[in-house]
Amino acid sequence: MGYKYFSYFCEIKCKDTHSLVEKKDSDSKIFLNIMIYSEKNSPEQLRRGSLEVICGSMFSGKTEELIRRLKRAKFAKQRVEIFKPKIDTRYSEDEVVSHDKTSITSTPVESSGSILLMCSEVDVVGIDEAQFFDEGIVDVCTALADQGIRVIVAGLDMDFRGKPFGPMPALMAVAEDVYKTHAICVRCGVLAYVSHRLVQEEKQVLLGEMNEYEPICRDCFNAATEKRFSK
């Protein structure tokens, strides 16, 4: 039943248990009755789902933070599943890899709907590069959280034009916690605002690294944008 009965007519409060002790007199005998609730039966410890979003520009440490949280969950013996969009093959086809080469094994998927099919009997779900997923990722993350699963999502909040990127705004809106990471502007040294594209390509999705993008602040971005359109 998750509790045990013991002794006495008083209340005992311990650090990790709640105990109720009753003293009973019957036929000159003292019956001790203590109810001790284990941690897993405490209402405060019931499994609760949630959605956490880690966002920011490129080179700001989003993936490192995602990996850190997932590794902590694994260390705590929690069941963890990790997903990333199949199109992201920059460092590895089957791992989530940060720019500083920190990595964790993941499952590449074509669409957000595939994630639901692979999340039975898990405690924590991690999703990297969420901006590349379809809009259905919002419903997927909500459904997982409603099932009592902790969902941790990382992604770019803005594209190279400084516009909200894909499903990220909606994910941030429905999340319990939004954590924004910041790179350093490579031009002036203040906090970066956006991922500025260095190559002449106008499509929104273009996989790249330091040769294709640089993190810059708002002022430097506005100056670079003005210069580009004045040509």
C-alpha cells in the first residue's frame, strides 16, 4: 500500500515522511498505530508534466544547456528519450551535438508526429532544433506534458532576418519555463541578439556554422541589414 503502521498518540513530522501516531487502550494493551507515507505516495511528489523551452541565437549554448539537463535526468535514473529533426546532419546523424562537441545519443525523425509514437514509458523527452519541425510539434509537446512527461525543447527563436522562427513562438507561449541563452556579438562584444547570415541565400532554412552565420547584437544587425539592402 506504500505505507506502514506503527505507534503512539501524537504527531511526528520527519524530514522525508509524514507520520500520524495514535495511542489506543484496549484490554490493558497499548496499540501503536503510525502511518508513514513513502516519498512516492506524497501528493507533492506525484509525477507532473511540464514544458521547458531553451531559446536564443546560434552559438549561445542552447544545445549545451539541453544536453546538461538531459544528462542530469539520466544520472537520476529517469527514462529519457531525445529527438532531433532528420535534416540536421551537421555533426552527426544520430546524436545531438553542440558547437563545443558535447553530445548525447538521439533519434532523428522526419516529422513531429513520429515523436509521439516513440515516447511510451518515458519520464523526460528532449527535442533539439525545434525550429525545423512542423507546427504540429506544439501539440505533440503539449500532449506529452499532459501525460505527465517533462519535455525540454531547444531551438532558435529567430531566423537570420530577425523574425520568429517556425513553431518556436507558440512553444514559448505554452511553456511553463522559457530560458533564453545569449551569445556574444562578434563585432562589438555586447550580448548577441540574432544569428546573422554571412552568405547570399534567402531561403529560411540553411544549415550552417561559423562560415555561414555570426551572432551579433541589435545595433550591429541593423547596420548590417541596412548595408546589405543599400547595395
